[in-house]
Amino acid sequence: MEDKEIVQKIIEKDPKAIEDLINKYGKLIFGVINKILNSSNERWEIEECFNDILMTLWKNMYLYKEEKGKLINFIISVAKFKAIDYKRKIQKKNNVIELKEEVLRKEEFQDEIDINDQEGFYNLIKELKEKDKEIFIRRYLLDESMEKISKDLNLSKEYIYNKLSRGRKKIQRKIGGDLDVRSGTNK
């Protein structure tokens, strides 16, 4: 099937058009996803991203203009941006989980705060100073780079590193543990 036909049928919401799109461009879409998400991600995450890309194309195909470029380039762009979004979401989730697991190494505290619960994260940082809270949230929830935080807050990267390190130690003391952050062992 020609690209023009696929585009028109998707705009008209013909379900068969998605099958045609998958047959023609499915391997390409998976290739883009795999390049960005790498093989370190679970298969279901890759498939979820693929389905999300198809849904985005289904809902937004009317934005494609043939005079601005080929359909393949439009599909690659959508796939690339969706895969990058998924990578950010996965990294953000992993950063929050890593921080919580690092702080909650002692078994008695692991049951108190749900690893997937952001409220637990906010409860842990609520006693930090406002600037320290902002640094923690930007780094561990928003997954911002040290460079971006440093630039946006007009602070040195060393200062940011120190604030994060001291904040983790405060949180550890708050929950009653003197854990070595790097090794996870008691001091």
C-alpha cells in the first residue's frame, strides 16, 4: 500500500490502515525504539512504547504534510521522541527507586514506605531546607542533570553534589540508620 493511502485511511480512522502501517514500517519503529531504549529494558516496556507510538500516529496523522517531507521521516520523528520520553520516564522511576532503596536498606523501614510511592519520597525530604528539597526533586524525581540544575540555580556542580550527599545523610539519620551510602552497610 502506498504512503498516501495509509495516511488517508489513518486520518479516516480505518483500523486496517494501522495493520498496513505496521507491515510497512513496524521493523523500522522497533529499530528506533531499540536504539534509544537499548536492550536493557524489559520487553513489555518496548512493546508499550511501540503501542504508544502507533496510538500517537493514529491520533495525529492529520499533522503529517507530504510537502514537508516523506512519511518515513514523520514516523521516525514520532518514534524517536516517544522512545526518548519513555527512556526519561524509566530513568526517573529508577532514580526515585534507587534513592529510596539506598535510604531504606534496613528491613524495618522497607515496609513503612512503598518504593513506588512518591508521597514517601516527599515525606523523607520534607525536613530539608527549601533549596535542598528543590535540588532533590529536580535530581531524583525530574531526572535533571547536574549541569542543568547547576545552571538553573546558578550554583556550582560541587555545591549540588555536596547538598545531595548531605541530604542523603540527613535522611538516613532521620529514619534511624547510619548507613554507608556507597556500600549500604552500617557504619
